[in-house]
Amino acid sequence: MNATTNVTDLFARYLALIRDAARRSSADSAPDAELRQLLQLLDDDCAALSDADKRHVRRVLSAQIEQEALRYVDPYKRSVFNAVLKHLEAAE
């Protein structure tokens, strides 16, 4: 597997996990602990990448997460995407 495949796979995997966390969020069930764990795993996986690949994954993921956040009216689902965006921006 080459570096491009790793970056693409990493992006796809985390986008799916973040979408799933957002879909499961509600007034009764905020995925705070799950989201923190997910973001820590993302950070750990990104640590294994080159600096250029790390920036690329974070930028592409940020752009997609912004689009995802706009799709949802539910404030709990949006809050998941916004928390991810803050995390990704802080890592830059």
C-alpha cells in the first residue's frame, strides 16, 4: 500500500466514523467520550504520516466536515462536526 492509499484510507475511515458519531448524537446521548477517543485515534494515526500528508488529511477532512455540518439542522449532530473542526484547526 502506498502513501496516497494510506492517506485516502485514513480520510475515508475517519469521515465515516465522524458521520456515525454525529448520527448517533441526540439530546439524550452526547458522544463526548466517544468523540474524544476518536479524535485521539486520528491524532495517533496522523502522527505516523509525513508532515505534508498529515496536513493534507486534516485539510481535506476539515473541508468535508464543514460541508457535513451544513447538512444538519439538528444542533446535537452539528455540534459533533463543529467539535471535530475545532480539533482539526487547533492541530494546524
